[in-house]
Amino acid sequence: TDAKRVERLPALGAFADQIARIHGPIGLDIGAASPAEIAVAILAQTIHAFRSRGLEAKGAAA
């Protein structure tokens, strides 16, 4: 689980700021059931994260 992963990572040398950037489980909660739907949920979250980063950068410049 995500909580267990967060507990294990410091022992492997990960820093708190690095761990905080990890999102899990991956994928938007769209009620996906099939592998194709799960893939869409993962891609949707990836696109959202990518686009959100761009918006933050533009907002900082304004």
C-alpha cells in the first residue's frame, strides 16, 4: 500500500521531499474495471499532472 511504501522508502535513502511527490495508487478514480479503463485512468491522471505543472509555472511568472 501507499502507507507501507512511505514507511519503507526512508530506509532506502529517499528524502521526505521526494516521498511527498509520489502519488499512489495511480489513476483517477473513474470506477475502472477493465485493463483498458485502468490505462485511461492512469493516462488521465498523468495528463492532469502534466498540465497542472504548466499552469503553476505560468501563474508564478504572472
